[in-house]
Amino acid sequence: MNNEYYELTATQLIEKVQNKELSVFEIAKSFVQRYEDIESKLNAWASYDKDLYLKIAKEVDEKIANQNYKLEDVLLGLPMGVKDCYNSENFKTKRGSLIYENYMPGNDARIIRKARDFGAIVIGKTETAEFSIHKPSKTVNPHNAKHTPGTSSGGSAAAVATGMVPVAFGTQTAASTSKPASYCGVYGFKPTFGLLPRTGVLKTSDTLDTLSFFSRTIDDLELLFNVLRLRGDDHPFIKNKIDLEEKIEKERIVFFKPPTFSEKPKYAKDAFLDFANELENALNCKIDILDTPTFLNHIHHDHNKIYSKSVSYYFDYEYSTFKEKISKITCEMIELGKSISKNDYCELISKQADTSYVFDQWMQEHYDFAFVLASAEEAPEGLDFNDKADSSLMWTYLGVPLLVAPKFLGPNGLPFGFQIISRKYTDNHLFRFAKKLEQKCIIKTVPVIGVS
């Protein structure tokens, strides 16, 4: 393998550490070398400290040798990238903003602390958009540096795609996991809203912000989700919903064409519909192809208002005090939010909850899994691009779990993917179904890509 341990998946790395086939320090040297070889071509990292990573790796090995670490610790020695909107004890949290370029929170976000308690190592902070909203970071697409890596979690997706880290944290408030995973050709997972703790993560919207993961394999996503999600008697609603899932014997599947489907390029629409035929044959089942229910048609309009009002509230201080350091696109969003009244906002939130409930009931009656494109097309040229034909924000608004998988190639040879959606709190059903697709070779583990 020539010490190219960075090509291993997260689950493979953990297993080798637990079986004492590899030391954490050997793994760290491989990932540091990979970072040094390609980071200058990608700009995926906002902060990275190779000396700290190597130091921690040695300390973990010493603790393992002295039996101060349990070999069964489920994330033992696993390197992780963290989107730069999560608080982290050892790194600045710049939030993609000139205002916070020297901000040191001095603590970990709750979920990062939990990952570290299970043996994971945070090796750096990945680039994000300004306040994790719209203004792009400096990260480029790892498949072609002239193209966008996606929205605000693009740094995490690019780092995973190129093997600088096996897994990374992201977020999704609109499409910030779906599009980077699609454009960079990796897996992404946004769980049911509320299943991952958001304490210590930059807040932009109370009813939309969702934490997420990137990896090159489904097993890694499933591992992170089930280790780090909320559980137990302190969370009775979650316990009663997700821990008592019944198995689905025969899946009911629909391919959705959202209102923006007609705006997508022909190659993307054709690839998606051809995939429906492939899946139908592979699973030996009938797949419906439908427009999304009409009761969802208001979502794009309402999502924008909820998001803008929330941003105008959470960044009022920054806007009032440091407006000259905030991008035009963020200022425009804040100004739109300020024009929306409190009563209108409350009505929008109530409508969001009602729509989510109606969709959940509709899915329960008709389908177990819905497929949609994860982006409207392959990654467009240029970093400052907003994909108006993308529908991912619909599923964020509804709070449902979604799993992005790489599948297609566009006319420029760049990847784009699909996403599978299921009902709220059926996250583990979604993983089981995705692994079934993997067993039938419909999707597969993504190899590390080279960067020229």
C-alpha cells in the first residue's frame, strides 16, 4: 500500500487500530502527507495543524499501550474534518467571515466533544461560506478547479473526496450537504431534523439548521450517525420514534420531479429517469415517477422568507456593527429578513410544521423512499454560483432524512448524484435500503480521487 492509509475508509481505519494492525501515528503520517501533497490545489481547509495532529496521534498510541484507551472505543484514532462553523477547542472558528477570523471559542461543539470522547481526532476546520450561508469560500472542486465544489460545506466534501480526511462534518440549512456531495462525488447524509445536537454550532435558523456528515462509503455515515445521535431516556420522543423502527419487507419507491425539474438540463433529467428503469429492474419492483405533491409547491418561497428572517435576527449585531465586512449577498438577505414581520414569521413557522406533518402522513400512506436529484446538474463553472433549479431545500424544510449518493457523470466528466428521502425518524431504514443498493452494485464505495 506504500503507506497510503488515507485511501482506507473510516471503518477500515478504526478496525485496523482496534486490531493493532496500524498505529494511530502511522495513520496520521499518511494523512498529513496527503494534505501536504494536495491542499494547495484545493483550499479545502480554513485551519490545519499537522504538528498538533501528530502529537495527539502519539498520545493516543501511548494511551492504547498503557490501556488508558479502550480498543473497543468506536471511533478510536479516526481523523475528522470539521466545518468551520462548529466550535472547536484547538482551532479558531472563523465562520467564513472577516469579522471572526481570529475568534477562538475555547470549547468544542457538543457533537465534536462526543466524537473525541469516543477516540476521534479533529485534524482541522474545513472552509465554509460566510456565516455558512451563500457567499462562497475559496475551496475549488477537486475534479476541476474551475468549477464550484458546492455550497457552504464544500470544504468538507472536497477534503473527503481527495482523501485528506475519511469523514467530515457539514451542515444543511438549504442544500449545503446535498450539492457539495453531488458536485464532489461523495456520500452525504442529513438526518432527521433534531437528531444531532446543535449546541456550539453557528446558528442561522432554528427550524432549518441540521448537522450532517460526508464520507466515501455508506458504512461510515451509518457509524457516525448511530454513535453521535441523541438517544436514551433523556430523549424519550427520539427513543420512541427511532429506536423502535419496524423493518420494511418490500419497499414502495417513487422518483420525484419537483417544480424545478423542467429547468434542469436534459442530460441530468435523462440520467435520472434512466436510473429509475435501472433500479426497477435491479429490485424487481414497480417504481412510480411523479411530480411532487402540489401541497409542497410553496416551499421555495417560504423557505427563503424563514431563512432570511432568521439570518436577520442572528446576525443583527454583525450587520449593525461591521456591515462593511459583510458580503453584499448576505446584507441583502438580512435586509429582506428585516422587512418580514414577527407575525408573518410565526405564521411561516406554523405552516412549516403543518406541511411537514402532512408530507409525513402522505409518505406513510404511499411510499417508503423517494428519489430526487441531489443537484440540478454537474458542478457549474465558477465558484460564485447559485443553483436555482435545485430542490434540496424542500427536504431540509420538511426535516426529513436524506442520503446523497454519487451516480452520474455530466458532459464535462464531472460527477453529480441522487438523494434518497424517507419519513422522519426512519434514518436507519434509509441506511438499510442504501446498503441494499450497494449489495446490488447500484452504488459503491467511492475511491479517493487524484488531483492534478
